Amino acid sequence: MSFKPIPVERKIEVIYRVVKGDKIQPIAREAGVDRKSIYLWKGRVLSALREALEPRKRGPKFKRNPEDREIEKLRRKVEKLESFLKEKDEKIKELRERLDPNKEEFKPVKCPYCGFEKVYRNGTYKRKPKGFFDKLKQDKQKEEIVQGFLCPWCGKSFHIEKKGVSFALT
């Protein structure tokens, strides 16, 4: 028996049919080759295909544009400024909460008598509600605690009510 080489195109057709799912024995008879040869070809093709499709290192890196670097710097600056603004907004919110007159912890900015800007806390005291409507509420709340303030300049004391300033001369 003489050995005759099989063209590559014919081998590709045989392997294609095998991979497609056709039975190997009839394909081997048609091609005039041994089954072992077809298994050998199939193994080589699949390993070459695996190697060809395997992920590898990326290609060459391209140099960045100088404009891209500037854009990146500006983005970082914007992020920095946004975080700064967020921090300041939180600080403003905190200060507004401190200055809220509806809160019990409110401290006046200046004396209502003389306008002096440094006012000290002057203890707390209990106060009974005044007026007709307040007497109706007496069943629910008999006394309330009020924060008193003192002006060191004019020496007068006062307290703050929820609706405004109430003066108490001393």
C-alpha cells in the first residue's frame, strides 16, 4: 500500500464534519484514512483553535494626548471643589440649625436693649403659663423651663420665647 498525502482543504472538510457531529467511521471510509488519523487531526485543530482564541496581553499602549491629561487634572479639581462645597453646605446647615429660634438651645446674637453683641446665658427658670388659653392648657403642662440671658454691657436680663423676644427687667 502506498502512502498518498491528503490535501489540507480535504482535512479541513473532514474535521468540519466531525466537529459538526457526523460519525467518524463513515467519514474515515469516504476520505480513505484511518480513524486514528481523524482523531489526531481533530486534537491538533482544537488545541490550535484554543490557543488562537485564548486571551492574551493587550496590544501596544498608545500615548495619551496632552489634552487628556489636562482634562483629567480638571476633573480631579472639580471633584475636590465639589467635596469642599459639600462640606461647606453641611457646615451652613449645621449653623442654620443652631440659629433656629424654635429650638430650645437658641442663643440670641445681640442684646435687645442696647445691641451689645456678647450675651451670656443666665440660668434657667420654671414659668407657669399666663392668660386664659394658657390656663386651659394647665392640665397638660403646668410649668415650662425657660433659658434666661444676661447682657454684660447694660446689665439687663431677658429670655427668648418661641414667637419672639420677651423682656424681663432686673
